[in-house]
Amino acid sequence: MNVVTTVDPRDGRRSATDLTETDEARLETIVGQASRATRWLSGLGRLGRADLLDAIAASLEARRVDLVAAAEAETGLAHARLDQELTRAAVQFRMFGDVLRDGAYVEAAIDHAADTPLGRGPDVRRMLVPLGPVAVFGASNFPFAFSVAGGDTAAALAAGCPAVLKAHPSHPLTSHASAAAISSAVRDLGGPEGVVAAVYGEQAGRSLVRHSAIRAAALTGSVNAARAIQAAIDERPDPIPLYAELSSVNPIVVLPDAAADRGDQIAEGLFASFTASGGQLCTKPGLAFIPTDRGGDRLVDSLREKVATSGGTVLLNERIRDAYETRATEFERAGARVSARPQVDPGAGFTAAPRLLEVDLPGLNAELADECFGPLMVVVRYHDAAELDAALNAVPPSLTGSVHRGPGDDADVVRRLVDVLSARAGRIVFDGYPTGVRVSWAQHHGGPWPSTNAVHTSVGATSIRRFLRPLAWQDAPAWVLPEELRDDYSAIPRRVDGRLTPAVE
Amino acid sequence: MNVVTTVDPRDGRRSATDLTETDEARLETIVGQASRATRWLSGLGRLGRADLLDAIAASLEARRVDLVAAAEAETGLAHARLDQELTRAAVQFRMFGDVLRDGAYVEAAIDHAADTPLGRGPDVRRMLVPLGPVAVFGASNFPFAFSVAGGDTAAALAAGCPAVLKAHPSHPLTSHASAAAISSAVRDLGGPEGVVAAVYGEQAGRSLVRHSAIRAAALTGSVNAARAIQAAIDERPDPIPLYAELSSVNPIVVLPDAAADRGDQIAEGLFASFTASGGQLCTKPGLAFIPTDRGGDRLVDSLREKVATSGGTVLLNERIRDAYETRATEFERAGARVSARPQVDPGAGFTAAPRLLEVDLPGLNAELADECFGPLMVVVRYHDAAELDAALNAVPPSLTGSVHRGPGDDADVVRRLVDVLSARAGRIVFDGYPTGVRVSWAQHHGGPWPSTNAVHTSVGATSIRRFLRPLAWQDAPAWVLPEELRDDYSAIPRRVDGRLTPAVE
């Protein structure tokens, strides 16, 4: 059995762990346990699962010191950032607790038997039910919030689906400790093995999505990772959905009056947004469109100075650091001039320097408009807002698109930009930055390919929809129906005979 | 250019039409018009589109005589059935008008800026917006309700998506006339070309889903058709969703006391359900589990007599008739005994005789448990309800599963059956038949593979979800927002700061 190793990106030191890559026999056991756990999880009901999610949040927080220390040693991310990320993971579990208590997410609907233009219609009742065990692939860049203890896991458990988690190879010990924290909360509530389990190794990931008992897969990762997982899914006789959150450039447009009005402030915001967490965020702005005028010049000067005087960042792993250096060199060769790049001592670990590149429209080409994972941003200088349509249409569709406006910027120009960005992004940000995704009811974290492969979100309350399927009952006796679909149930909002009826409290 | 031909299945006569297969140049024009029409359709707003859908329903009904006559000559389906189906098509357009006026389908949500455990959260607002032009593949067996004037078209237009319709080769003239009826309503409201258009020919269908402007595809058809369309989609750089409603066996279980209590009535219902429309319905019951006891024997005798004394049915086309005869012969070879099969004069057209086959548990094998499109049903005799679990788990997942119970049947047996069927079907029918799908808010017409390839419905109000994507606005000025997301808008239900707020009337 292959031993799983862990690497500290701060010094490049590799160590063996007590974990082994999950072989086929062990995978079979784990997926079997997950299948059997479905009944317990579903049997908890909405309110029982809400309590479970709260208990998981508490269990994660009770282990905060150890979890954050493990993640620091495996990701090189800053302590404060990881501490905040653990809070976010707990917030996500608690948010889904609220979603369950609210109950609207099951989309309960009742059509009583009635005469219709097509004759007598039967009684039909519909709600969303769990899909069954799901596979979740952890991300390199969020050891908590998009990994074993992440939003996909929280959404799956909330939906009533056991989750088998493919641990990201960058942080196996953090993954193991996260799974232990969740399992502890499950055990405390009398739950069986298999509600949550982690597996290790690429082969285990492929075998997992090929397993007949797995009903969906979720991934936050690269387009290549999504292709590999989809290829494994395509070997199944029965396709299952893959919800993949992938690659994103996140263009930001700064309009002339915004640059003139608050150029320094925007320079500060852009700098923080593209260098935070080493630029290793799917919402990192990769392109900033800045006017070629005095306000724009001042903004770029200010940004350049911040980058030039900044230090290096430890990147997540050797592969990401190497890919970053390669991509950055490609960007420079593709016609961008280096605007700022501090000299940084790489040390023994995976440290890299941030880079600010610059190009003038119409010099933005496909290479420069692509994603570079890491602390690199390309400033694109434009003369006239009329140039922006074509330029933005050359940027791959993204999770987000942002516009900074000043009081003097033309509303029609803003409307036009919003039209262009709306067609090519899932979230439009005004006078702000795409990083720092709010975890809330109205959030949408998704967008057209290649930012995701599905019309779903992976952040926010509605992300639970990915792990549910509709089921209808026709002329069913009340005692067969889930309580949410019985006539006398009023604790959740429902659609009855076409009319939305709020919950009675 | 290849001329499109039409065949009258009642006499097998083939005639040339004035239509030609859609070549690449024409397809480019049509998809270009559809792309440009998106703005008009979206600009109508919810209420404007609701009026459009009502006008389309009226336009279809105004052409009822001609449309039904065209469909009769191309499908061989009975006049009364087609007349009812046209009503259903109109009902579907009107239902989506109601869905639009209600407005909850956009899932509007507003999270005002607020302090959160993760710091200050920005204002985030989310709703569903149209995907853009979509491709709809018409079905052979529903020339109206699942074709050019069908539910997919109604759902797409309601969502704000222009629809390019691949006409089924079995009914090109009906498709053409349907498209003309819809286009006439669009023109009367001042709409442009391209809101709806039909294309003809297999190559046009493939080119359509490969076209970069097409954002989703919907199909009601065979697994092979879905594979061919998916293969064309896989050639795109950017994947698009395919919503495919495919193959379904629709098992029906008759419990002993139901057979004893109302065997004759159930025999009548089963006969009607499996022979209606020549058994060419995706909800046709292909398997009926009937007890091996006196009640079951009487039920089967009664069913046998109905089948033996019935006549032939004209099937939709030569390919379907030939496939039916081949499959029926395969079923007989696979170990089923012929329970009843009347002698029918095949005539010059595509007439076939219904077949009732019979097999005893545990003799149900994979061949017999598969779908046979056409008027064939296999009666599966069982001794004990305990045998049903394994038998039902050997039936491919289906759109529906049905249970008939009598007053003396054990509730635990019913619960157990519902559990088994729920895991393998999208709609559970009690004491009824799966055919005759009610078009309503709570309907679900979908199920696990191979009955569909997605966790969506193709019938009912929620089928609009297939043609929408979420979009979020962060810190947007009110004048940029769609009216549904402005603070002072109250005409639709919304989720504001996590709480569902009903519409104010």
C-alpha cells in the first residue's frame, strides 16, 4: 500500500504520514458504508440534520487550533487567513442548518385532484429528495472551506447525502483531521460509519466516481482535473452529474471617472485582491482594464509601487509554484511588459514573487486573457470605453466580472458593460473586488464554461440543489407521504394548487 | 438540397413536401436570428412573455382543424387523441403564462449588506436569467405536446430563450404548421424572426447543438438519439446541458388484495394504459406484477380476453413498427409465453397487433425487463410480495412506478415497495396508471438513467428551470438591477435577508 506523504511548502520538506492511498477493497467498504448511512441521514429529517450540521460546526471550532496548525504546515497559507477560513467552514455548516429549518429548499408542491381542460387530474405532490451518496473532490487552495469540511460536504449532508471525500494531495493531514472532526459529531449523535469518509490517491478518486452507488460528484479544481473525472464518469453505464468549479479570469473594468476619483483606493483594492492568499483564489482578478489617461496613469503608478515593494508568498505546492513561474514567463513572452516584479529570495520552499504585467489595447491576446493561478495580474490599458466590448468578449467566461464607476461615468456605458459581463459571468460586482465571496442565501458562485460546467452554484444556500432530485407522488395515501407533503403540514413554505403558501410559525 | 418527405403510416404512402433539409447556410441564418431575438424576448419581461404564451395558445387553437388533420396524416394517431393533445399543448403554453405572472420561478433573493462572522458582507442579489437560444428535438410520439409546439418550447420561451426546433422526421408538415402558428403569434406582438424556427434533417440537428450560440438542448427520444446528440455536443469546446427524456419501463405492482378486490377494473385500466396511442408513450407500463392466486388469475384472464379481442393499431412509422415486431419476437424468445395476441391484418400501412406476454418469477430476465416501444406488456406473476424487491431492482430505472393496493394489503409491504420504487423512479403512482401525465405545478416527469439523463423534469411548471441560469449582482446601483431585484418591488415572492416574503397583491 502506498504511503501518503505531506509536504510543507514553507521549506519543501516531505514527510511520510500514517495514511495510505485507498485501495479498491477499502474503497468498496467505504462506499458500502456510505450507502447504508443514507437511511440514517435521511431518517434524521430536516430538523435532525440541521442539528447535525450545527454539531459539525461546533466540532470543527473545538479543534480549531489543531486544524489551523495542520493546514498551515501543509498549505503555507497565513495563520489569520486559515483561522478565518475555518470560521467560514463552520458558517457554511450553520447556514445549511438554517436552510433545513426554513425548509423551502425541498420545493414542496401539492396539486390536489381537480377538473382540468384535459379531464380529471389526479392528486400530484412533488418535493426534492436526496440523490444518495456523493463524491466530493477537495481543492488545493481552500483546505477547509472547499475541502473535506467545505461547502460541498455541508450541502451534501444537508441534502441527506453521505459524502465520500477525495482528499487533495496537498493537505492529507488536514483532510484526515477534518474528516475526524465531522465523524466525531456524527458519532455523538448516534450516527453510523460512512456519513462522511475521506479517500486518498488519484486512483481512488477515479474508482469513486465509477462506483455504481455514487450518485453525483462535485469538484473545485482545474479544467484538466474535471476532464479526468468526467472521463471516469463516462465509463459508467449510467451517467451521473459532475458539478465542477474550474477556471476564472475575473476581469475588472475601472472607468475613467472612478480612476480619477479614487485611483489610490482602487490600486490598494486591486493589489489586495490579486495577491491575497498568493493569488491562489478562483475569484482572483486576472485582468484589470484601466484607462489610458492621467487618472489611469496615477492608479497604475500606485499599483506598481505596491507590487514592487511587496514580498514573496509561499505557494501551495511545488507543482503550482512551477506552473506559476512557467505561466508568468509565457505571459511576458506573449507581449505583456513587466510593470512590477519584486526580487524575492525563493528560499527552500515554494516562494514566488507577485507580478504586475501591462498591455495596451488592442494588444490583449488569448494567451494574456487566460487564467494564471497565482499572484499575477495583467493591467490592460484602454483609450475609450467603446474598446471594452470586443476586449471583454475575448476574455474566457468567468465566475465574476467587476465594474468601478465614478460619479461622472456615463450610465449608458455602465449598462452596456453590465450586458456584456452578464453574458459571460455569474456575478457582477460594482465598485468592489471579486475575492471574498459572501456565504449567504443570494450568493451565486458559478458561471459559463470554463468557469464551471453546470448552471449551479457551489457557494450559498442554493448550492444544496445539486444533491437533490425531484420525486412525485400521485394519489398517494397520506401515511405514505413525507410529512412535508401532507395536507396538514404547515411548517415550511409550499406551493398548493399553484399558490405559494408561506410557513405558519 | 434534399427534399423532406412525409409518410402516411395508415397506408405507407410517401410524398414529397415543399420543405427541404436545412443546410449549413440556412442554419447559420436561423441561429443568428435566434440570437438576435433573445433581446426582444427578454425585453418583453415576465408579463409580456406571459401574454405571448397566451397568444401562442390561442393561435394553436385557432388552427386546430388543420393541425390535427396534418398530424393524423403523419402519425396515424386517432383524431380524438390528437385533438386532446393539441388542447394539452395550449394548456402548457398557458400554464407557463401563469408561472411567469407568479414570478417565483426567478428565485429572486436579496441579501442586504450586513455584518457577518466573516466581516462586512456586501449587498448580494440573485435571480435566474435566460440561458440564451436553445435547441429542442421533437418526439415521434407527440406531434404537438412534445414537439415544435410542445412543453420544451413553451418552457424555453417562458424562460426567455428563443427555441430552434429540430422537427421529427415522422411529422415534418405538422412541425412546419406548428412553427407557423407560433411565429404568427410572435409577429402579431411585433416580434422578430428567430423567436421560434424549425430545422429539418439529422445533419441540421447535429450542427445545431454544435453551434456556439446554442446554450442548451432538450430531447424527448431514444437513448441512441441522446447518445448521438451528446456526441455532437462533446465536439464543442464549451459543454452545454442536454436534458434528455428517454426510455422507461414503468413497472406496475398489483398487490393480492387489489387483484381480489377489483381485478376486472385493474385489467381494464392496464389494457387501456398499455395499448393507448399504440403503446407509444414513454409512460406506458411495460411490466405488470400480478399475484399467482385466484384474484391474479381472474385479473389476467380478463386482461387476456381484452387483448385477444382487440384490433390492430397503426404505429407511428415503419422503423417503429419494424422495431416493435423485432422486439416482440425477442421477448417471446427470451422466455415469455404469449398470453394474448390477436390476428390483425397488417394492411398497407404500419399496423401492428398488441401483445400480452407472461412470465413467472423468478423467470424475469434483463431482456424481458427492458423497454419495448409499442403495445406490448409483460405480466410477471409472483407468489409472494417478498419476491418483488429483487425483481423490481432488476427493472431499469423508470419515469414511474405504480402500486395497486387493496384494503387488506399490508401497509409495511406498501412502504417497502415505495422505498424500492422511489429509488428507481421519478413518480410513484397509487392505484392508477402512469399514462396521462397531468400538466401542473407539482408534476415531475423524470427519473434516474436511462429514463432521463438529468435531475430535471420535462413536464410541469418546474421544467422552466432547465433553461435558466443564476446571476448575482453585488453592490449594484438600483438602476442597473432587473426590477424583480429592486428593494421596492413586491409583485413576486422573494427571499430577503434569508426570509421568504410573499408577493403583495
